[in-house]
Amino acid sequence: MPLPSQARVQIVRAIEKHVRSKFVNLAGVDLDQWSQAIHSQLAEAIEAPVQVFEDVVRGALSGLKSSHTGFFHGFQNRLLPQHSINATLVKCVRANGRWVFNDVFPEGPADRGGIQSGDVLLALNGVPVQLDSTPHFQMGHTHKLSLTDVEGVHMREVAIEVPLRKGTKQRPPIVEPKAVTSELLTQHVGILRIPYFSGTAGMRFGQELAHVITGLTEKGADRLIIDLRGNIGGSLGFAVLASHLCSDVRPIGYSVTPQALNKGYNKGTLPKVRMPKNRMELLLTLGSYAFRDKSVVLMTQGLGRQAFHGRIAILVNEFTHSAGEMVASFAAENRLAVLVGTNTPGNVLGAVNLAVGYEYFVRLPVFGWFTSNGTCLEKRGVTPDLVIERDGENCGSKDEQLKAALRAIA
């Protein structure tokens, strides 16, 4: 759609205002220099096609040197595969450097279309897939995919229907994965697959999680594998999952607002807030911090002893983001689980979507996140106890990470 030059100026000014007032600047970027840069870049894109303008804004936001920045229209079609078809892709040496499906989220568009981990993507809608950039899948469309295995022997075609989603202030325009699924792997081992922490405050996720955990334990599971590979983050539901990993009330980590970061703070004096167990507790907690700085220590719920405590493994990889990294770091720091997989990327901040006009939104991190011992995971990530690669030469092979997790809790 057309976007007049004056509208572009207003959008950039709104972004600049939000950055000045709300952005948590952990990297210490000089915001005066950043503002000059974005206006200079805008001058080059003031009359350019809309897509060029959007790319310029996204490029300028990358200058903030922070995760959780983004710029999107309410109807957006340039999303990563995990946000559109609910699957991740990696390049595979064994498949001549082609894109291979890695994490396929249960009940997502890719899964419903018959995609499996290890499938090699040859063509999209009849066009050979480019190897220099991650394939994108448009929302509201049905896509035809040409696939094979890593040996290039078994070729087939499948269709994937991607529903249309509109972005709002509450969430980006993504296809939300099913938050949690489960199954009994052996007589005593249950697995939870959690690609997303659903809901704004985690209440809905908490109910779903409690239901599936109860189902597994009633079937005799006293060991648990939590699969966070590909997890795209989400809500405070991660704190509910953290609460299931231990019996007592203990700190998960703490948030720091831009105001506290600029003024200086003492983590020992930050208020301790227990993750709410129900909507009433949530409303009371939100009310008590309505007019106060929201730098707090987030505590577990104290759910009591569970049969699988002491025999938990957590799977992570380079696609485990944000809230997924938060719960993984909590488990590692407190030695509550064995972490298996590959290093997470270190995208660990709290972000919001802010309207900037003309149905556009900017996504900015508004608080920093630190583990309970004061470690900032941003740009650092979480390193597993057992590092096992699954991409590169190992793509398409059997799930060695899952096998290692099973051995770790045997």
C-alpha cells in the first residue's frame, strides 16, 4: 500500500520517541548518534518503495545492538518459518548445503502438512529455494513444497496451509504454535514439547501445563524430558514451568527497567514477587505495581514435591529463544535438570509492541533480565551440560539429543 513521505517521517519520529522513553539500553548505545543515523537513513528511503523503507527501519533498529527489536505492519508476511509454519530450518552439509527442516512443532501448519524433521526443502511453489537466505512463507496462502531426504532419494510434494494472522499491540502477526503437547516415551519417561509460552500473563499456559503433567504422572511417569528446541518465547508461562521444576519458593531471576538501570539499583533490595497461581493473584500483583517501578525478583510458586524431581532433562538449541532461555538458565543455575543440545542464542529481554501510526508497530525491549546470581544472558545464552550438535553433518539423522536426554535420566 502507498505510504506518503510525511507518514514515514511521523513513523520514525514515533519510533525515536519510544526508544528514548522505554528502551532498556543494556549495550550502552549512544542514542543521540543513533537518532542521527536513523534520520540520515530515512532521507535515503523517503521516496523508496515501502519494502525498502521497512528494511531501512529494521536496519536502524539493529543499531540498538539488542535482541527483541522489530518493525512490522499489522498484516505482515516477512516472517521466520517458526513464526509462520511453526518449524525451523538449518543448512545441512549432507544435503549439499540445502535447507533442512529441524524443529517441527506439533500440530502446526508444517506438521499438519506432513513435514518431518530431516526433510530437505528443494522448491517452494515450483521455484528452487535460494540458499543465501532463510525461506519465508506468506500468511493466508497455501504453499506447495518439493521435498526429499538427505540422500536425495525419496522425493515428494506436500501442501502447507498458513492461516492469516494480524499483528496487534498485544502480539506480532505470528501463527502461534500449540503451547504444550506430551506423550509417554517409555513406561517411566514422559516428554513435554513446549515451543511457545502462550497467553499474556501465562495463566492459560499454566492450566494446560498442569493438565498434561498430571496426565503423565498418572500414567506412571517419574522422569521428565522438556523439549524447548525451537521455543520462540512468549509469556510469563515460563515461570510456571520453572515452578514445576522445584518444590519450594525460590528466585527465578530478576527484571530491571530502564529507569532502574539508569539510576542504579541493588538487586538485594528488589521486591520479591511470586508468580501468581490464578487470575485473582495476578490482578492483585498487577495492581500493587501499577504506579511503582517494575524491577522485581520473580519467584517460583512453591508447588511442592513432584515424582520427577531430580530426574529431569531439558532439550535446547540455537532456536531456543527468550522465555525458553530464561527457564533453561534457571534449571541450570539451580541444578534442577540436565541440559542437552546446543548453545542458545542469548535473546533474553522483556519486550512490548508499541503503535507508531499507520498500522505499524515497533517492538522494543523494555526491561533487562538477569539470572538470580546476576548473570545477563543477552548475547551470551545458555550452554548445555551435554553439547550435542544436530545440524550440519548430523541433520536428518536420528535424534541423538533425545537419546542423550533419555540416558541422562535413566
